[in-house]
Amino acid sequence: MTKTEYPISIVRGHILVRDGHDSTLLIDTGSPLSFHRDGLISLGGESFSVPTSLMGVDSAYITDKVGERVDALVGMDIIGRGGLLVDVPGGRVVFGCPTERMTRLPSRLGMGYMSVEMELRGRSVNVIIDTGAPTSYVSESLTEGLPFVGTVEDFNPFVPGDVFESPVFEFPAAFAGKGFTMRAGHLPAMMGSVLRLLGVDGVIGMELLQRQSILFAEGGVWI
């Protein structure tokens, strides 16, 4: 994949990219697979044949939820092939980005999900870095004893009714030695069970990405 930089727009907490072929792509490291309404995604000088939907989720569904036309979702099957730098503070993503002069964090790619170690409430845990998550979510054990500071409404096509509400909690966190205050909620029970099966304690999205550029490459997370 040729190193190629794309400007991004953030819409309702989602990272959108224009690919130069009149398609708008949603960048989603929380999805193992990709799709495009026309069955073809072109990025970094390469073209990828993909399905037109995934388990009933298609571009029309994503467009309705995001509130802006989205033609495709780019998941880890494509991102994992050539490396992707997600630089929300810089307003860009870079496909085919090399790992040269970068540091790999304790991380791994398993079952199509990229997980990394970070510190939440003083505990070292593994979390999925999900560029498709406007809200972050952690296991209930990590918020035990904390008062909630608000609520959030979110969507997931695999929960009944596809819309859910979660309390939001605030607590100290650290990523790569940099501390910050994190806000996160709880996933519905069914999705929480999936995280436990994957051996992770949370799904971390924009709460981290707006602070730190992250490279997904060579089966790991780099900064």
C-alpha cells in the first residue's frame, strides 16, 4: 500500500474520509471486516473487493445513524494490511504509514480486533482501540463505587432495538504513560459478554483518539 494521507471530518464522533472516487468512508478499527455499497474500496493506491453489507448492516444504516452520507465502512481486514495512522489532533489519517521511528506498545491483533494495554483507575487492563466509537465503554468492575456524571445514547445494530442508553462515569486513566481523565459508559449485557470472551475490559474510542495519534500496523499499536 502506498503511503497516502487523507484529511478527515468528525461527524457525531465518527471519523470520515473522502477517498477521491466520490465515496465517503467511515474508519472503524472496531470492525473486523469492511463493506462498500458498490463492493469496492480504493485506498492507498490499492483496490479491495468487499461485500456490500455485513450481517444486515449496510451503507444506508450507517448513513441514517451518522446523519451524513456514508458509502463504506473500513475495518481491520483492510487497515491491517498496510498500516493506518489515525491522527485526529492533526485532522488526518495516513494509509501505508511506516513504523519507522515509532514505538510499539504492548498490543496484539486477535480475532480481527486490535487491543492494547492501558491504565484505568490504577489497573493495567487490555482494551480494544475502536476508531468507530464516539463513546468509550468499560467493564462495570472498573466503575464500581463511582457516581455517574451523566448519560449517553448510542447505537449498536446487534442489540435489541439497536439503540441503548448508558450511565457515564469519570475516572483517572493513562495511555503510554500520559495521564488524563476518562469518561466511559457500560455496554449492554450482550455486548459486555462479547468483550469478556475477547479477554478485554473495554472499548476505547474518541476519548483517547482526540488526545493521541495512533498507528495500527504489523499486528500492533504504535505511537
